[in-house]
Amino acid sequence: MPSPNYGYEKRQKELAKKRKKEDKLKAKADRKAGVPGEPEQQQPAGDDVPSAPTAQPPQS
């Protein structure tokens, strides 16, 4: 059985950490710049339910 290549595993782990950090920094910069397409604020959960229709006075 071949011995495990710990150097390769370590390098892959470091690359994954670096990629995740870069993604986080990019997302932070995009939020700061106000890039459209990504929600800036989450809406409250109660807004999903449609509101009741408002009553209209009868027209004469």
C-alpha cells in the first residue's frame, strides 16, 4: 500500500482556504460597492404572506 502524500493534502487544504478567503473579500467588496443582483438586506419573514385586499367604497 502506498504511503499517504501529506504534502499534497496540506497544499490542497491551503489552496481551499485561500480560495475561500478571496471569495469572502470579493463578496465584501461587492456589498460595499452596492452591486445589483445580490440582496443587500433580508426582508422579514412576514412579508411572504400577501396582505388582505383593501376595501373600496362602492361607487354611485
